Amino acid sequence: MKKIILILSCAFSFLFLACNKSNQVHLVGENALFTLGYGNFEDELNLFDLAKTGSIRTYMTMRDGFFYIANGESKKILELNSYGDLLSLYYNDEYLKNVTFAEKNSTNSIKKAVSYPFNTLGPLTVDSRKYIYAVDTLPLERQEHDDANRLLLSSVVLRFDSAGKFIDYLGQQGPGGTPFPYVKNIYTTRENELVVVCTSNDGFIVYWFNTNGFLLYTIPVSQNSVPKVQRDDSSEVPAYISIGNIVPDNSGHKLYVKVDYYMASLDSALKVQSGIDYYTTLLCPLNVETALYDEPLEIPPYEYSVTENLTKEIYNLPFDLLGVTENGWFFFIVPNEEGFIVQMVQPDGQRIVKRSLSVDHSKNLYYTLSLSGNGIISGLFVRSENAQAVWWRTDSLLASFINQ
């Protein structure tokens, strides 16, 4: 997953509205699944905070056709099928009262209503056992400070089993451990291991746990540790490095680090730096067991054109790393004026497939996207009238290439 969250800024939207795509790509049809209303009922989302400043705290992931939505604004987690039927509800009973869903006191109901004192929910993921992992923020009195690294340690990962029973919470060392710094995203692997990706002042810190929640690896990833690049002419021009995203491999103990490189542009006449230009993107596989990087894979950028005063300029823009499938295909995505461009890259880089997803950004107040292990892209789009869940069956597209 990685579930990753994308929000268009006004400036970014303006840029793409003024651009024309340089290459046409085939469209993947959208499947609109269900809508959710806004309000304080059990099967509704509370997103009234959209009018306020600050980040939105609603996240979504999909696994095996079931949707899991953490609605931080209402302190609850919803599990729904692809028709939008509510199957499980995890809620803070101080915030959501008089819950009648699933006859919560009935042991015969296949539906679940589970009370838990959520504080501020964050990203979530689900493993093959239907265990739910959700990031939550501790109350102020339980938060800690890492003075040496200048970090606020305030997040934990809650674990619920398939029956809805709360197991424990995980911190840096495992069950009951020190809280994490800010958690960007969490993932589960094919072996039901949990990977927590946190941000730090130097880059990222990744915590990798086994099936029982015990810490296997702590992996710092910084700009100083990722592979370096030079210009083709080997000139000594400083490179600026941006680590865009980190996702784990589904099968082995490996991380994929997407790194964007920028080069200083020089004014040939004045011999001074005149700006910073995008140079290239590398997907850098990091072997967690050896702490060494394997050979990186160069990722082609998204090309777009801008026409002004009868002059056409071609620009390159790096894709965002959405995730990796169980069969090893890498998914990259970038918004454009028609929706999104998805770039799917084979593990060895020999085949690259681009497709377009049609989305009317003007209707969206907020959205979150998710990639399933079998290659389905899902989205939750928050609009003024309701929130809509959709998916694109890019898994069928990959299957056609694999069978060739």
C-alpha cells in the first residue's frame, strides 16, 4: 500500500492546467464502487475539519476486495466490502455513542463493533490473517522527546487480530516500546511482517518487525547514505538529493528507496549557479540484512510540454513511488490535468508500461490512493457531496504481460 497520500497544491494544479501531455497513453477504466456520506453515524465519515487548517487524518487501504478506512476525524476504523457494506467498526466510545451496529453484544453476529480509545489515527495496513495495524498518536502526557536527534516521539502502531481483539501496541523496540517519530506509512509483507517507515531530520528511519511484533531491523536512510550520481560529462557539479519514498519488498528483507537527483545549473557567461534542474530518478534496492545497496534502476520521468508565445518547452517531472506488487512490479504515479499517469516498471526494468487514470481533480477536496499486493490501485476521493471509493483493475493488465 502505501498506502500513499497525495494532495494537490494550488500552484501544482495551476502548472498542470497550463500543460499539454507530450505522449498519449491508454486509459484504464475506473470502477466506481460505493459512496459514503458525511456525518456522525456509524457508516459515515466525519470530514467537517476540511474547513480548518492542518492535515487531513483519513487513510484507506484495500486488501482482497475489502476496504479499510481510518477516519481520524471521528476516531474510528471502518471495514467495508466492495459494495460499501459496513462489516466491522472500531470506534472510540467517548466520541461515537449509542452504537447499535452489528448488535455489538451479540456473539453470533459475523459483524464486529469494537470499542477502543483511539486518539489521532494515522495510516493503516492489513495482513493476510486479517490482522489490522493502525498508527495512533499517544496522549501528550505519554509522548517523549529524543533530544539527541531533535525528534518528538508520539506514535505507536496498534494491533488487532482477525476477531477484532486488541493485541498490543508496537513501539521502536516492539510490544510496548518507545514511541515512534512521525510515521509516514506502514506496510505488511507476504510473511505478515510489519514495516514502519518514519521520518527524521536526516531522512528516514525504517523499523522492521517479525510476525510476532519483535524488532528485526532498524534501518536509517539518509541523503548521505544513498547512491550518488554525476553528470554524464563527469563534471564536478554538486547534486541535490531528495528521498521521495521508501517501500518494502513483499518477499525478502529489502527496501526500495526512490531517490530524485537535482543538479545545479550554471550560467556559462557569469560562471555562477543560476538554478537547480531535475536530473534523474533512481530506485535503489537496499538489502536490509547487509545494509548495502544493490544496482539501482533508473526510472524515466514524466514528460510534459508547455507552450507559451508560440514556443514549446519540454519539462521532466519525477514520478512518485506508489508501491510494489507481490510479483515485483513497481508502480509510479504522477497527477496531470486529466487525472493520473501510472508507470509500471518490471523488476528488471526491461518492460515499462504507462497508463492514464481519468480523474476530475476539480471535484476533489482530498484523496488517498492505495496499491494492493496483486496490483489493484484503489482511491478514496473526498468531494463536497460525499466520499467515493473507486478502483482501477491494473492487475488484469499486469497479468496479460506476465502470460505473454
